[in-house]
Amino acid sequence: MDVSAVLIQLKPDVLENVEAWKEELNARKDEAIETLRVEGVHVESWFHLELEGNDYLIAYMRADDIAKAEQIGKASNFSIDQVHKQFKSNWMKVFPATLLVDLENKSDEVE
């Protein structure tokens, strides 16, 4: 299982676009989850953060293979993925994070 996280610096004054993107994804949640299934992604989470007057997003992903998931996503024809690709125009810079610790409680899994 691969784990990935990035910090995304947003362009100034795009929070209303972030809100619209969030609402679109939540309204089309079943479609978005179907794209995750196709990509082999188990978890994708997004967070908003404001630091010193600048807006950022934190994106977290857990997938079978992150590189493969990203490749499938880039080639996707799902209309919800087109919404996400358009949303990227609000991004100024992406800072990859380095995984330091990854703990997973597997005691709840049925054997």
C-alpha cells in the first residue's frame, strides 16, 4: 500500500472556487468514489489550511500504487475527473510531503 500527501498553495482569492469544487465533489460522491475504485485508491482526503494569510490545501491518498493511480487519473475520461483537472487551475504550487511514520490498525480486519 502506498501513501502520499502534498501541500498545495492556492492562488489568491480562489476560496469560492474551492467551495464550489467541494460542493461538486460531494454532490457527485458516488461518481468520485467510482474513479477511486478504478484508480486503486482506498482513501483520498482533502483539507483546507490558512497560514499567514495564504490559503493551502492538504491532499492525502492511500492507494495500491500511487504512481499508477495518478497515471490512470490523468488519462481518465470520467466527467468528475475533468472537474478536478479544471480545479487545478486554482493551484499556485505543490509541495510534496515526505512520509515519516505510517501506522495502520489492522486489528479490526476480519481474517
